[in-house]
Amino acid sequence: MLFTPIKPMLLTMREEIFDSPEYCFQPKVDGIRILAHKQGDKVELYTRHGNIWTTKFPEVVEAVRTLDEDTCILDGEAVVFRGGRQSFDDVMVRARLTNPYKINAGVLTHPVTYVVWDVLQTGIQDHTRLPLRARMEILDQTVGRTATLLPTFTIVGSGTELHEKMKEMDWEGTCAKHVDSPYRLNERHPTDWVKIKLWKTMDTCILAWRQQPRFGILVGARFQSGLKALAWVENGFSDVEKQAFKRIARGITLREEKSIYWIEMGIVARVKYLERTERHTLRLATFERFIFDKKPEECIWVS
């Protein structure tokens, strides 16, 4: 496995948090999945898709290089923290940098923390077949806690307690992992590893819709400077809701531009989303329902 792209184990979405002595619970961090490979002074960072990102996060490379373990493969997430919160915007700023001078500047302005939650190998030993509880013990022995390298917090049994704490901290949610689960390369097991996200909701006015490449609605809200689009929403609709919307929208279409149908403002939709970005957009916006007792001008972006 060492210094070859690995397809990591993935998590399955689950709606409700739970408690169970058979599961350990960890914070769901909002960053970029990274697998770190180390042998001696050589360190490589791989994304979940097998791309080499070693040059993008030099602070992570240096932190992994200083580990006492000569050879290891770690699995975790590159995260940028701002005031105790995770900033997906900031880690994406780092991800887009390619110029070495700007990358070095980014280490100072947008420092990355590598949150490690699993260890696949130490020395010549492949740990993927070990139960998670054994791998967590190896992880504790392998990775110390620094500003750049952070083993994940883990609690056994009390998922509800951790999830409430994640809500208070405005983090992304909670991961639940069976304590006896092996590390399944390139798999998404339905119950071994699950994630429970903390979604937020917002009432938005519908500005436009499209049929291709997928059905979707463009939602927006009012700012002091005027109306602004927030996100294209493609998921969450039933077939009945799609057909009902299209029947109404065809009667209030103002114009068509490049297969986008702009409509009169009159329909309000409640959407759930993961995060509001600094660019005033909604991440992972999903349709929940139409709101018929609210006016579009009441859909206001509240900072």
C-alpha cells in the first residue's frame, strides 16, 4: 500500500443520531480527505481520488515527517479552524493554490490542521483487517497532539452527547463507527461507518429553474444591496413536487437564457444546507418543501 493511491473507506449517511456501546463516535470535520504515507523522511499526501497533494500542505508534511514511527499510513482530514469553527472556504483557498510562494504564505494565513482518525499501516504491518478499537490504540501510540497534527476525539457509546456538543460548536456533525469494523478499502458499508450531519434550514425565494442536465431550482434571498442567488438545488424533490412546480413555473416564466427559465418571484422553498460560505452561498443545499404562507420578500439573509 505504501506510496500508492488508496481508495479509502467511506461513510454512509444516516439521519438520526443514536447511542450504542458497540460504536465509537467522533466529530465530523469539514475539510479535505487526506491519506498521509511516511517512510523515513519521505512523506506523500494523497486525496481520496489518488491525487498527490504533497506540495499543497507543507506544514502537514513536516508534522508527519517528525513522527517517531518510521513507516506509517494515516487517514484523516485537512481542516482549517477559525475561532474554534471549521472553515471549508479557507481549506479550499489552500487547495486552489499552486504557486509555491502563495502556498508558503497560505501556511501563515490559512494554516491547515491534519485531523487523523485511522491508521492503516505501521512498519510492515497492515492494520486494515484489525478491528477499529485496535487501530485506535495504535493511532494513539503513533500520533501525538500538536497544532498541525491532531488525533480525532473519540467517545464510545454516547453519540447523542457528542452530537449535541457538535451542534453547540456549530460543527458539521458526528461520525459513528462500529468498534469491531475492519478498514474496508474503497467501500461504503451501510452500518459500520455512518455520518450524521447537522443540517440548517432557510426559507428562500425561487428565481429560476432548469430541466438539464438535471432538474433544479435556483434559490435566492434579499440582502441590503438587493436580491442575490444562493445555490442551485437539485436534490430532495419527489416526482410529484417536480411536476407540480413545473406546471406553476411555466405560467410565470419571464424569459429563457441558455436553458435556464427565469420566473416571477412568487414561490418560496425551504431548503436545508450544511454551511453558509463567506461568498454568501449555501453548501449542499437540498430541497425540503414549498412554503405557501410566506412572501418572497420575507426571505432575507440574516448575518
